Amino acid sequence: MKPTLWKRLFAALLAVCLMAATTATGAFALGTRTKGLTRIAEDTAATAGFDLSAYAEKLTDLLDVPLTGDVAADVGSLLTNAQLYNVLLVGVDSRKNDYAGRSDAMVVLTVNPQSQKVVMTSLLRDSYVDIPGHGQERLNEAYNFGGTSLLKKTIRQNYGIRIDAFMVVNFGDLIEFINDIGGVEMTVTKKEVPVINKYTSDQNKEIYGRKDNPDALPVKGGTYRFNGMQALAYARVRYVGLDFGRTERQRKVLTASVKQLLSLPVDKQVQVVAKYMLRVKTDLTVPELLFLILVFATMDQYETSSIALPVEGTYQYKRVNGKEVIAVDLPANRAAWEAAVN
């Protein structure tokens, strides 16, 4: 055999060996990285007091979805690599078992694992913004016009907030969820009580066809364990503190609900979470859901805050075409949100 041919064969054999070695090294590195992410997720779950693998298995079983891939590694990736993870929580004003209507409540839940921050941002429904394809309108009309898809586009276009996932609930969902977790503790003022009682009376008529109001509170203010009807009514109060007061109450109900859910035994938590994942309108995946549960379960490690957009000094009330709206300084509010979450 000629020397040149020997050289060619040797070069080819060397190239194959190098490719095999590189591939093996890459696979090893990937496997090591996956194991690292899995360990991070499992360690975080252990800190929160539960077995992540068992939690995921029970949850997927109740949801009747296959447990595909390494869920723990996906959760670990979110815990370590996510910059800003934004979930849009939407409450629609539907008294029926559907998700039609306007978005009565819009809260963006932001998790920033890098800076260890969790921020709840309320978007005021009367904010006068540009809705793609519909011109200037109140923000709460975006969902009415085009569902979550249009609402996400509207929020991104006006506030610069990219939505990663969404969850939509109606009146009935919230009432039943609060009841299932055993109620939430709320402190109310004497001014809020008459409005809450009016709403619980209306809700009993509109949702259940009842003429009486078994959910009425005592006339004086105080701290009570609210059932679902009372919590919904409290979150709807607008005439004390206007819409800024209402969005603050919505955030309080959300915070108290998460706290109460996580106080339940793990098996009960999984059952409740699975029930409402199947019931509500959402695109959350199992790893994303578990990521959020772990964040809330280890909340003492995070800096928590809440804001409402528009922030003070960046808006004014106006009447447009016979409607009361809030004219918003959008650049100022984009900057305020970015400062809050970063």
C-alpha cells in the first residue's frame, strides 16, 4: 500500500475517534448538567418539605397526562436559568360556567430567580391603551375582543411585558377553590363591609338563584375567615379606594390563597391543584406549575412586592365617548415595572 494511502486511512481513523470522543464527552456533559438541574429541583423541594418526584407522579396521574422527560430537570432549569418568568392571571366577570366576557382582574405574577424576586403586578382594567386591530380602548376589552391571545399582545405592546403562560378563572372557579382550601383569612374595614354584603347578596342571586344572603358579614369590620363567596365579593369591592383599592384586594386574596393552599397536607395540595388545572383555562405545563409551587413554598428566600400599573403620577382620568378611562404614560410605566422586577 502506498504511503499516501496509509496517511489518508490514518487521518480518517483519527477523525472518527475524535468525533466519537467528542460525542461521548458532550453526552457526558449533558447528562451531568441534567443531573445537576434535577438535584437543584429536588433539593428545593426537600427544603419546602415534599418529594418532587412523588408530587409530579401524583399530579400527572390525576391530570391523566404522561410523565414525559425529566420533569425535575425542567423545573431545575427554570429555577436557575429563567430571567423573568411571567404568568398572567385573569379573572373574567362570567356568572356562568364559561370564560367569556371582560377581564375583571388582570394580575401578572413575575418570578425572577436571578434576583430572587416575586412581584405581583395589577393592570387596571380602565387603562386606555391601544388594542391591536381595535384601536384605543379600555384594557379589559382586549380579552373580550380576542381572548388571552389578544390580551397578551396588548400587554406586550403597551407595557413591554412578555407573558410566558396564562390562567383564566371565572366567578365559580374562585368561589369553589377558596372553599376547597378551607377559606382565607382577611381583615376588612367598617366601610368595606356594606359593599361586600351587597356583592354576596347579588352573587347568591345571580349564580345560585338564592333570595337570601347566608354569607353576610357583621356590620363592623374585623378579621374573618372568608369562604369563597365572601372572598370573591371582597376582591370585587371598587367603591372604597376605587380601582386601585380593588386591585390591592385582589392581590391580597391571591397571596392568602397560595399561603392557605401550601398549608394543606401534600396529598390534599396535589388533589386541589389537579382539580383546578383540569377546570380552569390555562396553558401551564406540569414543570412550569411545579416551578411556581416551589417558588411559593420557599417564599422566605425571595423578596416579594406588588405594584399596580399605572403607578402614581403617571396617569389621569378622562372621559372618552361617554366612558371614564385612565390615560396612561406608558413609557413611565414600562420603566416602573422593569425597576420593580429586576
